[in-house]
Amino acid sequence: MSLIESLEAGRIDFREATQNVAASQATAKPHPASWSILDCVEHVVTVEDRFLGWIANGKPIEPQRDSEKELRLFTMMQNRASKREAPEPVRPSGRYKDLSSALQEFEKVRDRTIEVVRERGDSLYAIGAKHRFFGDVNAVELLHLLDGHTRRHADQIREIFGSLP
């Protein structure tokens, strides 16, 4: 599967996770300290926008493709068994008034991500970034992390939705 196909599949997964959420359910929290569905969507949009900034401002590196590492990063990020606390800059801040507007922003940022992949293609292997948890990565590896991250939160949204009355 190509990177664009994977990102599109992640988009579909995220849409499906949110498709039956009523407006009143979007802001409900299963526990006071947990995130709402709207919080999850805001976080996903914020992270994707941040990663696009890292790509736009990335440092030039020697291009190197490592398909095993790409798969490992995607899988590790998608796996909800290992919990991580989101860094302060990407924690939800309540910037969207409702789920519909947050999902519109998700669609816009995912469109931009796919456009970056279309425009830059294999040159993404020559862009480096430093991820807080995963260290030095190239832009393709970063996009696999992003794809896994979106699916991780799609699963979280399903968990939240399943726990609501």
C-alpha cells in the first residue's frame, strides 16, 4: 500500500469512528480526567498540523528508506496498549465549538498532508525531523507515525463512544 493510500485509509477510519457521534456526545467525558471525542479530534488536527510544520522546516538529511522502521513506527504509534501523555503544545484547548467544525479542520489538514506527499514524493526521505519519543526520523517515517497516531485516536474515540450512555 502506498503512503497516500495508507493516509486515505486512516482518514476513512477516523471518519467512521466519528460518524455516529451526536453533538451532545462529542463533549462528554467518560471520566473527569479523560478526553472527550471532541478533544481527541482537536488533538489529532493539532498534531497533524505540527508534523506538517516539521516537514516544511525540516533539515536536509541523507535520504534513506527503511520499510521495516516505517512499519514499526506506524504499529507502535497505533497501539493503544502503551499510554503516553500528550505534550502540552498538542493537548486539547477547546478551540473548536463543535464536532462538525473540528472534523472539517481534520479534512483540511489531511488534504494538505496528502498534497505534500504528492508534491514531494521520494524527496520526503531527505527531510529530517526530531520526534520527542522516537528521535530522529525522516519525513516519510514521520508520516507513518502520523497515520498510526490518527488511527490510535480513532480507536480511542470508539472506546469513548462505547462507554457513553
